[in-house]
Amino acid sequence: MVRKTSAIASATLALALMAGVTGATAQDASKTEPKTFTIGAHMPLTGSLARSGQAFNEGMQVAVKLCNAAAPKYQVKIDLIDDESTPAKAVSAVEKLASDGSVAIIGGYGSNIIGPASDASDKLGKVYITAGAVSDELTKRGLKTFFRINNNAGYQRGIATLIGDLKPEKVSIIASTKEAPALLAEGLEKDLAAKGIKVTVHKFDPAITDFKPIINKIKLQDKPDIIMMSAYENDYVGIIRAAKVLKPNVKLLVGTWSLATPKMYTEFPDLMNNVVGTSFLPFPVEVKSAEGKTFADTYKQMYNKDIEYLSTLSFVETMVLCDALFRAADNGTLEKGGLADEMRKTDRDSLLGRIQFDATGDNPNFSLSMGQHRNGKIILVSPKSAANGEIVYPGVPW
Amino acid sequence: MTVTSATSVSAAIRRSGGRGMALGAGLVVLALLPLAAGASPYLLGLLISALILSGLALSWALLGNLGGMVSFGHAAFFGVGSYASALLAAKLGVPVLLAIPLGGVIATLSSLAMLPALRLSGPYFALAILAYAQIFRILATELDWLTGGAAGLQRYPGLPTLFGINLADRAGSYVLVLACVALFALVYVVLRKSHIGTALRAISDSEDATRVVGVNATLLKSWMLFLSAFIAGVFGALNAHIIGFLEPDYAFSGIWSVMPIIAAVFGGYRSVLGPIFGAVVIYLFDQVIAKSLIPVGHQILLGILLAVMVLLAPNGLSGLVARIFSKTAEKHHAGA
């Protein structure tokens, strides 16, 4: 009986010791091993917007690499799903990412996608950040978990500042009827009219590829000083090509996103010279901040190319999210919905300027510079505080 | 027909009706399984999308099967239904559950404009309705005072709570969409078995011959167009209130014209259940299986599946299942 009791006691002691050892080992491990957080992301990786989704992904991956290098206590990984630019699939992606344990979601491209996806994210209590949707409606919904770093007002401000400084008499705006370009054109029409400039807007269906009838009308009827293009890459090419054929007597062609990029000059060198578009940085890239330099170097190392417009946007949004995530984790509020509060406390410099979020989750400081294509280089020409060269005006590609 | 044969026919109908009821009840139970098993919002979300597509495929197949018309423009009815319902709920304060069938009614009214095209047949009708869908997309973009233009609509009411069931959450939406699919499938079954269904099938075989025996083919085809437009409009409205966002490019997207055709052909558009199951199978295969195997570019697997299906079973999934069952029954009889 004694032998049996002592055997049980020995076994219990051994188990207790083992448990103690295991516990101690686990404790040691938790002291040394960083805690890993998963950030979910949905992007268009197939279809007509695949290039944009890919560029967004590249910026995110660089940001994650830098965040992980800077924070020994924490590690972040990205769980990326192709939303196929379809609202229902974007919503499903958000639900899947949330059920797989993502602590926050980085949104895709287009207000039609971001709207329903961020709604779903809000219902699941997950912070949602985007750099791919500029619709004003998104921030009017009163969602507590929605944040974005760029908006229509910022693009509008950048372009209106440039055109206002040039003091033209007349401006013709050629605008796609797609949501973001249509909103921008509407805002610019009001802004420029308020500056005493006569503005004519020509809307076009995104399906059209021949812009000669519009350019002809502008040439013969409007006779503007500046043609402003509120559109996308393929449209710019069609518009400038038509203008090069018909040669309207204008002094400048101005566009918006994805125009003042090295890629556009590489692919269409005969169309781009002197054309102006929104930009963050000149080309060759000259980054002044330490974070920007690290981003540019790491991006070059990972993808063997210079940083571009959309990757810069996604880099900034991911860095902002990581910062807030680590702060919430440090405070122990992550599990209690503290991430949204930390996002609201954001106040940092970035490649886009100062990032803060107002009560609606929008970044009120967002504003862009304007860059001009000049023989393969992009010179920042507006606003004066960011310019690294003088604008060529009049200056057209032909 | 003798009294004996008439009795045996009616008994056969009763038997087949009983079998149909049992099959229908079994399918509804099967469809409710995800709820009983506590499926995640993600899975329910996928099923909701698949069922929306099912409803649209059913509406397309009804027009093709009973009306003898191949439509490449169901996006028009889907889009009109979605905009109508969202606008009625947002601007006039119509309760959402009333706005949804009203969306279907307005889609039906919009299909009146298609009546002249009923004189056309085959590819000519298909092209006319394709153009029709484009006209509505452009109208939705241009009438920005009403539709919000290219920016679309974002702030309109979602699905409400009814008898304590929150229809806006995934489980509630799933039950609502499932009920709508079941209801319209039942309407389709009843219609097919009626004299009208017989006349319509005769029209699709030979319209001229049917006219000779006094059937008003144009009127019956018009009714099928209206019913098809109504169903498509209702599912468009449901989708709009579930997704919570509308813009012309999405509401009138070509996907709503092409996907129901693919789903109906895959499932077997000659049957009632074919389009429904076709939509569920292809959507879930694409989003769950293919996407997990090839996260980017998974559509290639769906393409291969469709090609294999068309080659091996031209009558679709329902035809394949029927063939397997009849072979099994033959073996069983031979064994007996």
C-alpha cells in the first residue's frame, strides 16, 4: 500500500515538475518570441484593376517588413484575398479574414468595393483602413471603425492650386462618368468657377476610346487655355493622342492620379512630355525623410524598381495601421476595441504629409503636389512649398 | 381517353406531385442545414451571393425555357429592380420589405419597352435586349439628380427586423433569399405544369404551328417576359439591400447578364432545379475550392469545369444526375 502511495506521489511530483518545466519554458518563450498579428487585406488581383491591386500589395509588403524590423516585441503578417473588384466578394473576403483572426482590414480599390466591405468590417468590429476610395459618401456613414488617408478634397485642392496659380481664362474639363473622376470634376468646376475661371465640362462614358470628337469640340468651341483630364490611365492616353492629332491651341494638359508616373513616360514617351498630374515625389526619386528613404531602398531591393504612386499610398496606410496596432497591443486594449481609439490618436508625418483622422475617419491634411513630365523626369511644380523646379507653361506634348 | 387511363394518369400526376413535394421539402431542409450547423458569416455570405445568382438564373431560364427567348440583358431588370427598391426606400420611405417586390414591379414595367423586340427571335432578340441593358446603365449614370449618378447610392435602408429575426444579419438574409428562391421555383413549377406551360413549350417548338391552333403566342411570351423581369428585379432589389451600395457599373454590370446564363446552362436550363443548383455549385466551387487552390486566377478552374461539363453533359448537372439515376434504375430492374 505504502509502495503504491509512494508510486502515485512520485508520478504526481514528476508530472508537477514536468508541468512546471513546460510552463517555465512556455513563459521563457513568450518572453523572447514576438507576438504575431495578422492584418487582413483585400485587393483586386485579377481583372482590369489587377495592376493597381498588385501595386497596393507591394507597398503593404514593404511596410510590413519595415514594421517587423522596427518592433522586436511584435510581428505582423498580411493575409491577402483577391476581391475580384466585386462588392459581394469583397464583403466575403472581409468576413473570411475576420473569421481567420485578422485584427484589422486594409481595403481595396474603388468606393463601390470599399463601401460594402467597410460596412461588413464595422459590423464585425474590425478597424478598416483604405487608400483606394475617395467618395465623400464613405465618411458620411458614421462608421466608428472606418479610416482613410486620402480623399477627393485633397486631389481637388492640389489641382485647383496649380490651375489657380497659372491664372487661365478658360479651362475645359474632360471627365469620365466613373465615380471618382466625376466627383473630382464636379468639385473642380465649382472651385475654378469661384476663382473667376470659365469652366466647361465634357463628360464621357468610360467605354469610349476615340476622344477626337470631344477634343474637336474643345478646339473649335471652348478654346480653353488648359485641358484638365479627370480620368484613368487608358483615358489619358486616348485624350492626349487625340489632342496630338488635332492640336488644339491650349497651353497645358493636366490630369490626376496615375499620370505623373515614370511608368507612363516609359510606355508613352511621345505623349507625356510637359503633361502635369498629381504626384507625391519627383522622379528620379528624391526622398527627404528617413522613413521615405528606407521605403524607397527596401522597395528597390524587393521589387527592383522605384516606388510608385499606389504603392506609396498603401505603404503609408499600412505603417499608420501598424503603429496604432502596436500602441494598442502595448496598452493591452487591442482585444477591447482599442485599435480604433489608437487610430484616432494618429498624428504622424509620412510621405503624404501629416496624417491625422477626424471624427469621420478622414484625413483632413491630405493634399497632393503636381508633377510635370519633362524628358523622362518628373518635376514637382506645385504647390510652391513642395516644388523642385519651375513649370513649363505653355507646354504641350506636341 | 378511357376512364381507366384517365384515372391512371391522374394517379401518376398525384404520385409525381407527391414526389415533387417530398423532393422540395427535402431540398429546403438541406438548404437550412448551414443555419442548423452554425455556419460562419463568411459561408452564409457566399451562400447568399450564390442564391441571388440562383434567382437570377431561374428568371433567365424561365424566359428561355418557357418563353423561348435567349436574353443577354438580364442585367437591365436586375439593375432597375435594385435602383427602384433602394430609391423607394431611401427617398419615399417605403418599408424595405414592400420596396423589394415594388422593385420587381418597376423592373416589369421597364420590360414593357422590350415588347417590340418580341417580334424578333434568336440572336436578334438577344442583341436587342443587350442594347437595352446598356441604355438603362447610361440612364442611371446620367439621371444623377435621382440615382446619384456615377457616385451611386450608399445611404439607403438595409433589410429590417421582422418577427424578431434580424434580416440584415447573415442568417436572416440567407433565410429571406432562400425563401424567395423557393417561392419563385414553386411558381415556375406550377406554371410549367399548367396549360399555359404546355402552350409555351409548344411555342418554343414551333411558334407558327401553335398560332395556327389559336394560341396567342405574343401575349404568352409577353407574360413570360414580365414574369422573368419581375423575378430578376426582386433579386436585384434583395442584392441592393444586402450589399448596401449601388452604382450604375455594378447594378447593370454585364456579370448579371452572363453569370445566370452560365449557371443555367451548367445546371441544365430545361429543368427548374438546374439553374438553382448550377448557380450554387459554380459559385461555391469558384469561391471555396478553386480560390483555395489558386488564390489568384482561380477562374481558370471554373472555365475548365464548365468546358468539361458542356462536353460530358450537354443537358447540364440536372441532365447528368437524371442519367445516373436512370442507369441505376435500369441496373436495379435488370438485377430484379
